[in-house]
Amino acid sequence: MKNKVVLLTVVTLLFGLCRDAHAQTKTLSGNISNEVGKAVIATITVKDRPDLGTSSDERGFFTLGVPTTTDSLVVSAVGYARKTVPVTGNTVNVQLSADGNLNLDEVVIIGYGSQRKSDLTAPVATVNVENLVKRTVSTPMDALQGSVTGVQVVSSGAPGAGATVRVRGVGSFNNESPLYVVDGMFMDNIDFLNPNDIADMSVLKDASGAAIYGVRAANGVIIVTTKKGSLNMKARVTYNGYTGFQIPTNVLKMANGPQFAAYARAKGEGYIVDNSIEKFGGQGDAPTTNTDWYGELLRSKALITNHNIDVQGGSDKITYTFGINYLDQDGIMDAKNYHKKYNIRMQTEARVTDWLKIGFTAHLNNFNAFLPNNTAFRQAYFASPLYPAYDPTLEMADPIKFGTSASLGIPTGFWFNNPLATAHYNHSQDKGFQILPSAYVEAQLWKDKLTFRSQLSQRLQSTHGINYTPVYYIDNDQRSDRSYLRSAQTRNTDYILDNLLTYRDEAGKHHWTVLLGQSVREERWRETWVSANDVPAAEEFWYVGQGAQGIGSATGYGEGGSRNSGVSAFTRATYDYDNKYLLTATFRADGSSKYQTKWGYFPSIGLGWVLSREKFMENQSLFDLLKIRGSWGLLGNDGIQPNAGYAIVNSGNNNSAIFGSIGSTYGARVPGYRVGRFFTQVRWEVVEEWDGGLDFALLNNRLHGTVDYYHRKTRDLAFSRPIPFMWDRVYGNWGSVANSGWEIGLDWKDQVGQFGYNLGVNLTTLKNRVTDLGGLDNIMNGFPEWAAEFPARVEEGQPLNYYYGYEVAGIYQTQAEIDADPIASRYNELNPGSPIKPGYLRYKDQNGNGELDEEDRINLGNYLPKLTYGFNIGLQYKKFDMNIAFQGVAGNKIHNLNRAMRRKYPQMNADAAFIEGLWNGEGSSNIYPSAEGTVASWNLQASSFFVESGAYFRIQNIQLGYSFNLGESMPIRVFATADRPAIFTRYKGFTPEISGMGYDANVYPISATYSLGLRLSF
């Protein structure tokens, strides 16, 4: 009730302010353009009154109410020189120069505030929001891919799926995702946002910039500010939308029917071919059936459409914005899978008095996602082309006559199930909504010097997940005899209350700002689920409980949840002398309910020197800006397991014993107990980072660049370690890991007559090393269920989770080679029943002892790229513009688990490149084994044969646009976009973008998107 009263009061006050008079003011209007007459979106303010201003629209037009005494306006825009123009009438037309002096007053969003770009001592990356909206993707972070140094984005092809984002490497086993701050609210991701809603996005990459967020900042911070209106801004309505098709790209070509038949006979499985011919037709080695499972499983195209309407404006007291967005994305899997969402965004800010303003922002996100069963893609790799997708002769198949591998005599079961049936008999749906309300009050306690701001931000999310399996039958393994329903309700309720006191002042050439802040937060998560059998197939019966239309009682029930809270105090001081010598110091103290060690302390410091302002640089003409900076700081990661301050006692038969047995007479069972968990005092991981950087602009500001070297070390690395002589493991802070590398970003912009162009490139290197494991020799990880066969290893001095196995040195071509090789000849002596033959893999003897042993296993590479890069080209001529973006990675490896699974499932199919490359005689191949060798245990050990380069180069985006005006009041831009149209890679899989530790078990494919769009304002 209290919250409703406050909200009603705010709304009443806002409406009351709308009636404020406009006495002693006049209205100015005009147009902002560049040297060739192209409209420029700029900020226009009254000179010496930065609080009184507006912005021009897409056609460059603006209106602004000003006091009658106004004599000058200040006009600024990113990429153009700031310009002060006199007011001599009611019309002010301004032409900006793209090649003027560097705009050092460009404002960058940082933690709990903003700062001039020229004063930054940290490597804060600002994202070009205009480039974000040129991508036809469903999430903002997908649009960020390849455009910011130090940030790696790994995309997923599934509709609506979020990307994996890593900032400056990986320093934890537990949580590698950055913190997202959306209008002050902490978020785990921003997949719900539409890129059109974003006004500013900054990436805090180092400790100096991110330490203000304390225990949440170890993996970097991405700050998002959504669009807002401007004072004295005429209402402006903007529509931006596109419609297009997604087309599967780089589709994996599998062995066809004849290739698989020849391969099956070559490895002694001719019965599969004979069964296919007998059942479905054909003769000899030419079965009739030739099923392209990926062709069956993928649509030729899938629809994606995105529509966004934004309304902005303001009076001399109130600003407002309202936006609505709708996204509808179908998946390229030819089954029911899609992602639909609509967003509503509202913002208003009112200047109650000259010293007080209040504001309110709200985001409403409603989503409906039908999740695909990605297992179907794994099974499509396994499935033999010698049986059909549908088999009408199967009398027992019901309700759809899907085919079965059992007709070929292939063992049925999970991996050999019909992939189309797996995709079809799947109902996994998430529906829900999320609300992010935020209200703030800001008071100038001392005009232009001391400001107090209090903001309450909340997150309310509710998701209803439905999983339903109908009754169906394909074969004795792929079947469901009873329907099954699971209904789950999850709720997130978070809030953050921030109180900020900011003091700004100057004395002569000395300028300083001091921030004092206090913050409290709470995060609650709760899930309740219930399940039942024998539920009817019609959705109106999908309810569980007494009196429901469906089944009367539950067969399963569960509930889980968590609740964490924290309190923080922080401060930041910035100082500069004559805009030449820069200092930033930050300190944050964080208290958390998750750990027995309640408090953590996170200081940082940054220094900068603007050399280009020194007298000894006055007579040079090369540099327009030259700044050296350095920083150091500590960050925290509380995204690890909290303290578990109790022990679990296990009892039962496995912990008991029988005493008193005599002869055939059994004694009495005596209960036993075992402590199953040992308590350790877990604390957050701590990142210590230093950074050295150089910012520069030269050649009359046509070339801008930044160079950084970073070194970040994670201490108190948390993981589970074994307890000697016991099955149990204990979780604690045991180790450390380091990430270091270079970041280079260059941008060139120039104008030649009516032709303008810009070029940009960014490069990031990464060296990842484990520096301490708490005395352990190593830790073995890997893909679930395959970790023992194909391990990833963690070892001091090596990168995290490198692939561990033998190095393949080629293929044995003759028996003489085998006999001459000590490793092979010794193996054959010990294994006469399964000897090494010509066409088998040759492993390198690393230690030269003539035996293949543990010492011969080496680091085969890992999933983290040593180099990520991106570059873009922009061209403008008159009303036409064209933008092309490229992106890629190098130095990383992928474990092709698709091929490696033959270790357990020899009857599986293979990709065409694998089959076509098989050894079939001396000199035929020195890469691939023989057909018989593909199923021999010797060749199916963890080795470099299954580890491939993950490097790729992609044409990320191409957009061609044409801008014109309809009449004098409606600027229009039409555009055509090709998103991710081509990729160049040597990897033998659907996509080299593999999340997690880089094990490819057939992920959802990436698609290209071709679309037409329209943007207009009025």
C-alpha cells in the first residue's frame, strides 16, 4: 500500500508540472548538417546552461524553448567539432565540421556516473549504438560480436538463445559472465533488451573502471542506459523494423547412402547394408534408401521479424519516452521452436524545482519461447542414411510412422533414435514476464557542486515452464508408454537501493569530483514444480491437482530457492590538473550474506598523462591527442558456491555392516553412518589487475586509436578437490589463474567531397595460465559422460581445461613401418588379438622410451582463442550508405566429440569429409585411418585426431541503405541487410562457435539472415 501511495504522488506531481507556463521564453528551431549537407544527430544546449537543451532528429531538425536573453547555442555531436553559434533570430542552422578539433568533452557512462572521455584513466570501451541496430539478431550481445576489444562473444543458433560473453579471458571455474547494469539494475544478461532501446553502452574492462562494483565485477561490467527524451524537444515518433529469413549456413555434409554402405562393409558391418536392401530395396552395394537427416531436420528458411516504435519528447520541465518492440523469430529446426517477445519501455523525468528532479523508468518484457530438443542434432549425426525418416510399413509406430534404425539391425537406444521423432515429440515451453521498475530523486544541495541522488531499482520476473511428453511408439527403445507433464513456476525478486552524494569543484587549473555511495541489495529466487503421468494430450488438460481438468494427483513435487543480500559502501575521487595530469581512485567495501567472511575490500587507482597538452608538444602537428594511462585494482567474484556450514550424514545399507555371522547363519545388521560433506570457509574469488594504455588521435583527428596491455590474476580460485583415501570432495578457495594480453583499436574517418568513409579494426590477444592449484598435480574435467575418455586437464603453468591426449604423427602405411616402430611392435606383442595394422594412427613418442604411456600425453590446445579480431568498413555517398563488418578468432581448438563418439557407437554415420578421406592403401592418406581402423580401440584414444582448429573468419554483416525525406518532416531510410552471410573455417562441424569448454556434440547451427527494413521519423 505504501508503494502505491508513493507512485500515485509521483504521477500526480508529474501531471501537475505539465501545466507549467512558458513565460519569458522563445522557441528556436533549425537544422544541423555536416559539410556535405547530410543531417547530423546532435546535442544543442544554451551556452553556460548545459541543463537546458535538446537533440536534433534523423533529419537534423530541432526545436528548443530558451529564455529570451539567450545569445548563443552550443552544438556537439560524436565525430564532429563542438561549435558555438550566435542566436540572431528564431532560426539557427548549423554546419558541423567532421575534421575539426577532437571533441574532448564527449561523455562516457561509467559506474554510478559519467566522465569526459578525455579524463578517463581506465580502458572504458564505448559501443557504437548505431552499429548495434544494423544487426538482425535477437539479443544485443550478439550484435556486439567483433566490435569491442577485450570482449569475446560466442553466439548460439537457437532462437532467442543468449550468447556466451567473456571479458579479458576466463578466471574462474564457476562464473565467467560479466555483470550487466541496466539503468542501475544488476542483471545476469540483457537478452530481453532490444538494441533499438539502447542509448549508451559502456564496457568496463579493467579493475580501475570496474572496482566501483566490487564483488560483482571480476568478469567485467557492461553498463546499459536506455533512451530518454530531452528538454524542450518536440514530440518525435520513430519506427524501425525489418523482416527477413534465416537460412542455415555451413550445413554439415554427411556420408550419403552409397558412401555409408561401402564404409559399413569395409569395417565388417555389411549386415546393415543387407538389411536395408531387403527392407527398403536396392541391390549389391547400392541400397535404395539415402536419407539426408540434416536436410530432413532443417528448414530451408525461417522467418524473423522485428518492429520497434519509439516516442520521445519534452517540455521545459518534463522529458518522456515510450517505446514498444515486438520480435518474432522462428528456429531453423523443422519442428516447433520459436522465440517471441515484446518489450514496453517507459521513462519520464521532471524538474520539480531548479534544484530537484525526479524520474521513473520501467521495462516490461513478455516472452514466449518454445525450446528445441537439441539432442536431435546429435542423433542426426549418428543416424544411418540407409533407413527412411518415415516408414509406413511399421504397424506399431504410432501416432506418426517414423522410421527406426532397428530395421537395419543397428542397436537402438538414445544415440540411434530417429532424430525427427526426437524433435517432433517435444513440448518444452517457457512463458513469462519481467518488470524492471526504477525510481529516483536527485537534488542539487549546492548548485553545480553538490548533488544527492537516491534510486530504487527492482527486478520482478516470473516464468512458467511446461514440459510434456505424449504417448508414442517407434521401437522398443524410442517410446513413451505414459504421457508425462512437468509444470514449474520460477520467480525472481531483486532490488537495489543506491544513495549517491557527488561533489564537483575546481580552483584555477585544479578540477576534482568526489563520489560517496551506499548500496543495499537483495536477490531472491524460488522454484516450485509438480509432475504427473497419464495427462491428456490437449493443452487444456495440462493441470495437476485436485479438481483440475487433468490428472488428479501429482507423481512428483519439489521446491527450491535461494536468498542472498548484500550491503556496500563505496567512494571514487577523480582529479585533474589543467586537463593534463589525471587521477582516479576508487574504494568499495562489500558485505555479503553468502559467506562467513562477510566483508571484502576492493581498491583501485588510475593515473593519466595527456602529453599532447604539454608545452613541448605545442609545435608538433602529428598528434591531436596523446595520452598515457595506467591502472591497478582489485575485483571480486561472488558467483561461486556459498558457504555450506553443515555436514550431510549418510546412512543406509552402503554404510552399515553385518556382525556375528557363523557358517550359513547371518548375523545382525548394524546401522552405519558417514559424514558426506566437510565444511570449509569459502570466500569470493579476488581478481588483481593492472593495465597500461595509450590513447591517441592524429592526422587532423582522422585516425583515433587505443593500445592496452592488461594482466589480471584470479586469486582464491574456488573448486572441489578430492579428500585423500575417501570418495568425498571438498569445495574451497585453492588456486589462482592469470590472463594477460594486448588490446589494439584503430578507427579512421575521412571525407573527400561528397564521399565519406570510415575504417575500424580491433585486435585482442589472450594468454591464459593456471598459476596455482593448491598443491594438486592436476584436475581432470571434460564433457559430461565423456570426461574419462576425452579429458580436459587443469595443470599449473598451462591454460585452463586444455585437451589432454596423444599427438598423432601420421598413419602407418605398411607393416614394415609398424614392425620398425618400437611403440607399435611392443603393442602388437602384448595384444596379438587386436594388433595395429596399416591404416592405423601413429602416435608420437614424446619421451622416446619406446612405449606409449602417460608421459606421452600432452597439451593439445584449449577452447580460448589467442586472438580475437574484428574490422569494419563504412561508405557514404550522397544519400547512399554501406557498412560491412568482419569478425574472427584464431589460436583456439575444438574437440570434435561427434567423431570421437565412435569409441562407444561403431555403427554411427560420419561426416562426408571423414569418409572420403579414409586410408585405403599405402600413400592414400596420412591423416585419416582406414575404415577398419575407425572402430579399432587403438585409434579411439584421446588424441589430436579429434582436436581441430577453431579459427574462423566471418563476414559478419553487410548493410546497404538509402536515406531521403518524404516532404519536409519525415526522414526515411530503407535498408537491406545480410547478417552472418559467410564463414571461412577448416573446422569439420556446423559451426566453430562452441560454448563451454569447446566440446562439439552437435550444437544448434548458426544461420544467415537476409532482411529488408525501414526507419522513419515524424
